Amino acid sequence: MPLEECRIPVTDLAILRGIGVFDSIRSYGKNIFALNEHLERLKESAKKCGIEADSIMKELPAIIKKGVNHELAPNKDMVIKPYITGGEINDHGHFPKPDFFVIFEEAHVLSPEELNNGVALRPVYMQRPFPEAKSTNYLTGYVPMIGAKPNEFEALYIVNGEITESTASSFFLCKEGRIITAPVGKVLRGITREILIQLLRENNFTVEERCPLESELSQADEAFISGSVKEILPVIRIGDQTIGNGHPGPVAKHVHKLFLSNLKRWM
């Protein structure tokens, strides 16, 4: 049904207390990217947040496939967002009767300017709450962006000098021939992140799964962020620190080509 006709009760805990999880899944035409991997992460997120979602998870694959092929679906690449709410019952941090919905919309892909010129990130010195779950609580990433400069794309979380992730992306730092990215546990399990690490290692890149340090930014050759919708996006500045020569570098461009050439493996 059209979005404007969809309703959930105002007493749902997703509204009253921000209790909810979701995922963002990309389709290329009618081909869905990494569906099983995204749904497994959604299931993990619900479990970590105390949301009892097993019955909903059984329904989602068929709903998503039906939605992508529906006559009302955009005839373009899409982003599919399944949401699982807290429902209306809070049993001491256990949410036994959640609700759910799935939004299908056209994917707003990155502009050629963003890809060719790169973007800046705004450092935020705090931890994203519950980093192992993809919850609907994005305030810590959004509030610090008030007054952001035009090319500041997202907030970048830095905790005790360690860089973790950005608002809605995994972060990678390139330094001395190595690609460094924070480990799962300190950050969300990024699906595109996992695929990139696999592809990089298959192609003889050295990948270190540790938190890049803020002190390493001045020595970095390149940086980039990744996500299911944005794919790979070069980062040319973090706060006042220019990365490398201030332009997208060859590694990010090569990684993006590597990713696109292997997409069919995860369709």
C-alpha cells in the first residue's frame, strides 16, 4: 500500500521509547543484494535489543521478494527497509509482541560529484549506543551534525582516540599498504564491510581488523566509508585533518571497481 496509508499505533514503543531495529537492503533492478546476510543481521539486532522477532523473520523473505516485483514498485534500483518495532509490551526489557513493516523506495545513489571529489566527516567524541545492533536510535549521529558544513557527509565516532564507525557506514583507513577497519563488537556488523574484507583478502590486500587511531589520520594515504546503498565513498577530510593529498585515491577507486565486478556473487 502507499506509504501515506500505512499506520502503527501511537502507543508502539518504537514511538514512545525509540525501541526498534531495522535494516537497509539494496536492489539492483529486481536483483536483491545480500538478502540473507542482511536478514540475519536484522535477526541478530532484534535479539540483542530483546525483541522477540522469530515469527516475523520467517515472513520477511517472501514479503521482500514480493515487494521488489510488485507492480507499484519503482522500476529502478531500490532500497528495502524492514523495520521491527518494540510493540506495545515492555516486560523488563523484553518485547514479546513486536510489530513490523517494510518500506520500498527508489535508491538515492551517490552523485558523481561525491564519488569523484570525496566527502568530509565530522568527528564526534562518543560511542554509538549499542553498536552491535542496528537500532532506530540515530540521535548521537544526527544531533552533532547540526550546523555541519555542506560537504560534511556523516558524523565519525571516536572513542578514547579510537575511530569506530560513522553514522551509517563502516570506516576504512589506508596506511602504509594496509587497510585498517574496526572489529565487529566495537562496531556494527557491516554487510558491505564483510564483503569488502573478503574481496580485499582474496586480492592480496592486507586488512587489519582493529580500530584506526585518530593520531594516524595525519599519516593516512586514503580513507573511505562503505554501506549497502552508498557502496564505497572516498573520504578526503575528517574535521580539520586532510586525508592524504585531499583527493580520492587509487585504492578507494580500485576497491569500488572490485566490489561492482563481484556483485553477482551476493545476488
